[in-house]
Amino acid sequence: MSVTNIEVKEETQKKQGAFSLKLLKFELVNLSSSIMVLIFSVIYPIGMTLLFSFVFGTPEGNSTEIHTRIFLQMIFTIPLASMLMGNALNYATEIENGSALRTKLFGFKDKTMLLAKLLANLIFLTIAVGIYSLVIGLALDVAAPSVGALFTFIIFFYIFSTAVFILGHAIATMCGRFGVTFGIVMALYFGIMILGGSMGIRPDQMPNGMRHIAMGLPLYWIASYFTDFWKGGSFDFVPLILTTIGFVILSVGLFVLAVVLKKKGKIKEGARPVYYD
């Protein structure tokens, strides 16, 4: 083969492996076609929010405050379902059946696939949040946020969502199998929701030991104190900022560890990957 033909072939592979709207569409369809993701990201948060508002809401008194608090707590089940659980399980399946390896053979780099997955997840997340907010806003008496509170909440929400995406991707990379990944992410999913007050137990109702663990999560501070700020009151940002930074460092740290293990050959890619010394 001539030098020119080799250069043309390499250029063609680069174009095939580059980020494109088709790749983004593929990842978006791959995510939204999961029944589990649709149930836990769209149906479950709406259903549980309506259920909790019926159980704990009081029409005579502070129903607006209760509905607003439940709305803010349950909205975080959406990124936990799509960005953490959905992405991790889809990627673990791709690793186990060899699809992830085949994409590399077609010239797609890991960072290109990661970017496509992240953007697809963020698009799906935004749509799911829009549906949730519309339905709950029409069905319940949720207080309208102040401009500052809404802006702050959006920034934190997408930072947290990106962090759980990275965490889920790292877990799937290190585990490499659907079954193991499923067990870990489901435990994290329900654990974070319970500690974050999204399972019907308010943070102030938790036992002391459990409450101190929950205080290390940013969702604890959202569930406990953000409702007043949402309605125009004050809010101490220090605990939220510190716990968010800690959570991001944990997620990125596990992701870097997964990348290092992968480069060193500690994680073997392909169908049913195995660990070896």
C-alpha cells in the first residue's frame, strides 16, 4: 500500500471516529430506549412526588412549603436514575458484550464516546426534568422560586448530575460486568436517595448516626434548608459548596483510577472482561 493510500485511510478513520450529531443521536436513542431508565427517570419521580404530597401535604396549613420541599427532593432522583444508573448499566453492557471495544476498532476514542454519552445524558436529563416540573407544577402547589434561587439551583443541579455521571462511568469501567455494576449502582441509587431525604424520611427524622453520614452529601443540605431560599429567604452556602466539592473529587478520583487501571492493563476489555495481575 502506498504512503498516499495509508494517509487517506488514516484520515477516513479519523473522520469516522470523530464526534458527530449521528453519534450523539445514537447515544440518546440508546439511553432513552431503556425501559428501566424511562421508569425511574420519568414515571417514578412524578408518581412518588404525588404520593408523598398526598401523604404529607396539609391543605389547611403549609401545603405550599411541603409540596415545594418534596418537589426539590424528588427532582434529584432523575439524574440518579439516568446519569448514574442508566449510563452505568448501559456502558457495563457495552463492555461485557464487546460493543465498547468494537467502537474503538472503528476509530472512536474513549474521550469521544464519553463526550457523546455525557451530552446525550444531559439532553435526556433536561427533557425529563422539564416533564417532571410541568406535571408537578400543574398538579401541586409548588412555590415559584426567586431568580437567584432558580439560577443557583440550576448550576448545582447540573454540577451534581455531571458528577454522578462520572461516578457511574467509573464504576462501570472498573466492574466491566452488568451484574456487578447493577448491584453497586442500585445500592448507591437508593442509599443516596434515603440519605438525601427522597424516600419519605426527612433528614431531621433520621437517627443521629445516619444523619451525620447524610450531612456529608450535598442533597442533605438541599433537602433540609433550600426550601426557604427557594422562596426568597436566606441560605448558608458553605456546607453545600464543601459537600459538593467533596462529591465531585470522589467521582473524578474514581474515574481517574479507572482510567489508570485501564491503561496499565489491569482491566481487560472485550466480552466478559476479567481482572488479572
